[in-house]
Amino acid sequence: MRLKTSGRCFICDKSFSKAGMTKHLKTHLKDDGSSKLFHIRVDGIYQPEYWLHIEIPAGAKLKRARSIPERYMA
């Protein structure tokens, strides 16, 4: 049996399921053409109830991307 989890959108403060959050973020993360961005979903490989969505500029260094989960896991 799969465990259903929910998360909070930091943009509008509403709660959504994992799949619902992916769909919901499309309403906030619209491409305005000014810069290239990556939308990354990070899942816990052994504990899939843990997940995080990240939006990061395409030119960002990997070190910056790796530090993002550390800020939210504290």
C-alpha cells in the first residue's frame, strides 16, 4: 500500500499531494521567456514520502543546487 503524503506550496501556502503539487506548480511557474529554468522534483529513493520541488536557473552551478535541500531539511 502506498502512503499518501502532502506538501505545502511556498508560493501560495496551499497543501497538495505529490502528484497534485506537480500540476499545481505549473500555474505558478510560467515561462516568461526571460531566462531558462529547470523544474526539478527530488524524491526519497528509499522513502518516497519525502519529496521536494526546486526551480533553478539553467546556468546555476551544481554546488548551488545541492545546497537547496539542506536549507529545507533543517
